[in-house]
Amino acid sequence: MPETRADGCALVTGASRGIGAAIARAIAGDGWAVGVNYRTDKDGAEAVVADIEQAGGSAVALGADVSDPDAPDTLFSELESRFDCPVLVLVNNAGISADDLTPSLGDDAWDSVIDTNLTGAFRLTRRALRPMMRARSGRIVNVSSVVGLRANPGQANYAAAKAGLIALTRTAAVEVARRGITINAVAPGWIETDMTSEVAKDLLAQVPARRAGTPEEVAACVRFLTSDQASYVTGVVLSVDGGLAA
């Protein structure tokens, strides 16, 4: 693992397991000190931190619910204080689902998904852009979903949040492109995580690749988008779905 970078650090939300954990490990491999955010799974987040440290990297577990309006300042202050540097990489991965068909989808289920998956990402992005604009450098990657690109019955709230995240990505990207900041999104399809463990085999038959993806395959794409090699890539949505949205 490369020597820890001194110019900045990274924050990955929802990083105690699954895709978020794989992303935290991957970008730590590029020398970023990583804030591993969790909402309830402290043990999982600390296990990810231990993995990173055992590999020679630096990380810290940070508890916060991203739907809380105070979460961005809390997370950034703790991370910046811990590593004495600005947050120059943000990965908005935290997300929840509360599925139901539109006619019976309740307000609470709608609000909770939008607040976590979209509004939380917006607030964190807004907070992240302050130090990035001063540094004239930064990488933001939003974890959207294939359902933000194609219909999936029973997920109107989730799809709306993930499609909104794509629109936020593109709009914010053009606003700050001249400042050396890139903002991109990845749109995973069926990925082998706890969140998709109940996916039926017949649904996987819809995937041209005929298999589920892995968190590490998503993390590899995020790692590229946060790297120096991706400095001319901004406002894009990279599908990681085995051809599902093609």
C-alpha cells in the first residue's frame, strides 16, 4: 500500500459492509486516509478499519446517520481533525430501501429513502465542495443504481432517489469543473451484498452477464474515478451491471 497522502483524506459513507466497505479498502490502497462511516454497524466499520490498517493504511470509523442535517459538519470535522487535512475525496454510498408498489407506498417509506439516499448525499456534497474549491482539487463519486436508469416495479422511492442522484451528479459536475473537481456516479446492478441477498434467480436471468457482480468490481470503478488518472472524467454515470441497462 502506498504511503499515506498528506494533502487530503477521504470519506466513504455507508462503509461498514458490502459495496461501501470494498470502496473504503480500495481507495485506501491509493494512499488515502479513509473515514469509514456507519449508522448502526460499529463493529463492521471497525473491522473495515482494521483491514485497512493491517494492509498499512490509515482509517477511522465515524458514526453518523447521513439523513441527519448535522451529519456533514460532524463527519467532516471529526475526519479533518483526526488526520489534520481536508477531505478531498467523498464517496456517497450510504443508502436504504423500503420497497412497495406505488399505490400502497407510504409517506414515511418515501421520505426515509429520499432523505438518506438523495438529500443526505446532497448535503455531504455541498459540505465537501468548500475545502475542495479552496484546494482546487477534489473527487466526488455518488453510488446510484441501475434502477435510476431503468424501471424496477416496487421501488418508486428508491428509483426516484437514485435518478435524482444522477441529475445532481451531472449538474454539480459542470458547476465546479473549472476548479479541478470531478463529480461522477456509478450505477451498480445486481451486486452480491446483504441488501440483495433475497434477489430471486429469475431476476439474475435478466442480466446479460448471467451473474451478480461483486462489491470489489464496483469498488474498482470508484477507485479509478477517485484517481489522478480520471482528472478529465466528470459528469458521467458508469454502469456496473453486467449489461442490464444496455
